[in-house]
Amino acid sequence: MWLGFLMGSFFTRNLDASGRRARGVLGTIVLIAGIIIAGDILWWLGLIFVVAGLFAIFEAVRGWCLLRACGIRTKL
């Protein structure tokens, strides 16, 4: 029961509109770069970029930042 409470507060929204926009743009750029890298250069490096891009897009859609949830202050 207490773990659900802690995880619920961990995943509360902590981004405003500008932070969501920034993470969405960054995630899209990293995702596209990952697809290009995976197809042309190194598949494993491209996979890392694709996962990072998808995670940033998830953060933008959810309005939640992992770093902020861990207590680290970000500029956006």
C-alpha cells in the first residue's frame, strides 16, 4: 500500500508547457537521429538513441520529467 503512494507521488506532473514542448522536440530529433544511425552506421548505437528519444517523447506526453522527480532542478 505505501509503495503505491510513493510511486504515485513520484509520477505526478512536474513540467509546464515550455518543458513539455522542449522534451517533445528533443525526443523527436533524437528519435529521427537514432533511426538514421541504426540504418546507416551502428545498429546498437541507433537503438540507444531510439530508446532515449521515445523516453523523452513519453516525458513530454505525460508532463513528467525523471530528473525533476528525483529532485534535480532543470532549467525548463
